[in-house]
Amino acid sequence: MLKTDILIVGSGISGLFFAMKTAKKRPDLSLVIMAKETAKNTNTRLAQGGIAVVTDLSADSFEQHIKDTLEAGGGHCDEEIVKMVVHQAPERLKELLEIGTSFDKNEEGKWDLGLEGGHSQNRILHHKDNSGLEIEQKLLKIIKQLPNVELWENHQVIDLNTDTKKDKTTCSGAFFYDKKHNRIKYIRARTIVLCTGGCGQLFENTTNPKIATGDGVAMAARAGAQIEDMEYIQFHPTALYSKSQNPLFLISEAVRGFGAYIVNEDQKRFLFKYDARGELATRDIISQAIFKELQYSAQDYMYLDCRHLDQDAFSYHFPMITSHCNENGINLKKDLIPIVPAAHYQCGGIKVNQNGRTGVKNLYAIGECARTGLHGKNRLASNSLLEALVFAHQASEDIDKTIAAFTYSSKIVIPKFPKAEQSNDYHVFDILKKELQILVTAFYTSGNCNAALTKAKIEILHEEAVSLIKSHEITIPFIEFSNMTATALLIIEQCKKQNTLSDPIKN
């Protein structure tokens, strides 16, 4: 039977950084990283902005970064967690630099720090407009050199296995689908770390890749872990509008920090009606403002105006954005960029403590799938990569101290469905997924939606999906769709409980 000391589910920054630190510190431990597709297909790769770190104490301070984070979170952050993350940031940055991660510097050789919405100071370290990709590539290079780490691509974890004794639940392994060999298998683990990202694919407009289907939250909930704050989904205000694309192309927060304007169809700026900071307000405020303007004007999108900016400097700082706009026939010197808010980041998730521990023994969660207490109701720009680094560090330290007490389960577990079916049901599930996205988007963006009715409709969609697999054992699209419906129902239940429906897109 397959086994590993530590199973890491997901290959984004949190999983890779955790694996690197733990493998170096504990060469006696075996680690397996499972990626549901290729290792590079993550939200990390798409992160444009960078990492928020206080690097210049003469111009900035930890206290200011803490204050900015707390204010962005709308009074719902855990202040002690915020302090821990902000104070650790320079040390985690140092570790990235030690493995060769490159961040931009100015002509004087100092950090070229960016400014983003909600920040009181320039404190964003970035690598042009593809910071996440730079970090991911450096981490993957290191991971592949570590002898006690195995990277299993195209292995989709289906569910966690748990043992319960005297009302205490312990996570003991995981069922997964080996796509290459078309088999469902089981692996025992002493510790499992969920790094599965968010659930942006629940919405019609999202910047998240197609793999962002809420897998970790759904699996953890089924295992008995506590899920919190799922009602707080952050919408990024400036995704490039498209009727047919999924995901939408993200236009970084840093573009507004660089001086771009948001304007309506009359080419008039309107954000100052909603917040004195204008384009530098936090994402929740700007998204709300855009949604209101769209409602008033009956338009499908607003615009981002970069025409007044130094175009050479813009293309130098944002080569990926410039190239993408050019490929789509948008001339930044002459044209406005059509934009729409899009689901971007899951602020809640699997409840963990300061070390990434869940309430289920042997089960940890870090990265976007975790509810750490850092973000509150709304994540401050460029705090996500930082959170992943800090909690990967915390979890690594904690597991190093405690894993000696974790033993493999002695139970022999055989998967109920030993084989997965490579069927032609993908098109049918695409239709069901689109119906689910319409329901969740309508529910989340309108305070007039009926929670009970939406829940009932989602349950009907799930039953339709179940009926599709009765003729054979199981299908891969069914696994993801089941996780999506489970996560959607959690969002609805927690929105209902917190009474957030009266203020749509408040986060």
C-alpha cells in the first residue's frame, strides 16, 4: 500500500514553500506533492502584483502595514495573526531571495516598491507583472532537486480518509485518481497538508483557473473540519471584460497604483463619489462602486484608462498586460480597456490556528483554502502570497516538532471505486457547471435572492450529476462538480447565517 510521511495536496506557493522548508529540515521524512493537473497550473502562476513587505523602516513601518490590513478586513481580522504575518514578512522574503527569486529594483539599486489599493505606502515587491510565476518557477526548480520530495502531477485527490475514536477524528490518508493509469488509489500519510486554493469557478466571472473548484474546503468539511467566513469572497475590480472567456484576464491592482483611472462610458471618473481614495481604495469598495455604476447605466462593463500614462514606462513595468491587450486589439495609447469585477479570492475557508492546524488531527491547511484570520472580510492587495509563505513556515515548524507522535493507520483501506471512467460526460457537466455558476452569482450579487430556493436548485443540480454516474463507477468531472456544489451550499449557509445578503459584493 502506498504511503508517505507528509502528503501535500496542491502545488501552489504554499505547498511548494512548505515542502522546500520541511524537506531541507527533515531529510528523514518523505513528502509527496499531488497536483490535480500539471504542477505549474495554479493561482500562484497568475499572481501579477507581488508581495507586501515592509523593507524600509525609515519610510514605512510594521504598524502601518498592520493598520492597512486591519482596515481592509473591515473589523473581522484576527489582530494577533495580522501582527505575526507582517512581522515575519522580511524573514520569509529573505528565504525567497536565497533561492534566487528576483524582484525589480530601480536605477539606484533599491527595491522598486509598488503601491496598491488600501496600502498607505509603497511596499509591494514585484517581478514586472508576473511575480507569482517568478516565485513558482524558483520553488519548482528547488523541489525537483530534493531527494525526499516526490511531485505527482495529474493526480487528483478525491477525498480524505479519517478514523474516529472516542469522538476524536484523525486524518489517516487520501483517495486519489491517477489520471495516467486511470485508477483510483489510496495513500496512507502521517500528516496531510491541504494547499488546494479557492473556489472562484463557482462564479460566472472569475480570474481563477478552471482547477479552482473548492476541492480542499469540500474535502475538509466532509472530514469534519470547521469551515468559516465562506461568505467573504473578494471580487477583483479590474478583470478584462469578455463574454466568452473563463477565466477572465486579470489587470493587476498595481496598474491603478501606477496611475490608471477607472471611468464610465462617458469617460468620467466616478470612484471619488464612493471613497476619497478614488482608484486607490480597497478592492471591495471599488468593486461595489463599479457594480452600482453598471446597474445605473445598464452597461456590461466600465473602463480602465491608461492613455495618459507614460507608455514606455507602462510597457516596461507591465509587459504581460501590455502584450495581452495588444493581442486583443486594445491600443493602450488610444483605447480604453473594458473591465468588470470578477470573483478573485476566497477570504474564508478551512479554519486553522496560527500553525495551520485544523480541528482534525493530522490535517493542516495553508494558502487560499485556509481561513487564517488574516484577511477578514476583504483581503488587502498582495497579502495573499505573503500569507502563504508565513503559514507554510508555521506549519513546517509545527509538524517538525509533532510528527514523531503521528503514526500510520493500521487499517487496510481499499477504494470503493477502484477504477475511474474516462467518459464523454464532460459536456454535460459543463452545462451543469454553467447553471451552478449562474445560481451562485445571482445569489451572491443580489440581496433579493432567496437562500432556500437557491439551495434547493443547487441540490437538484447535484442529483442530476449523481444520476449521470449510475451507469458507470465514477467520473472525474463529477468529482469536481460535487466539490463545487458542496462549497456553494457552504457559502449560502454562511451568507444566510451572517445576514450578508443585504449588502451584495460587500467583500
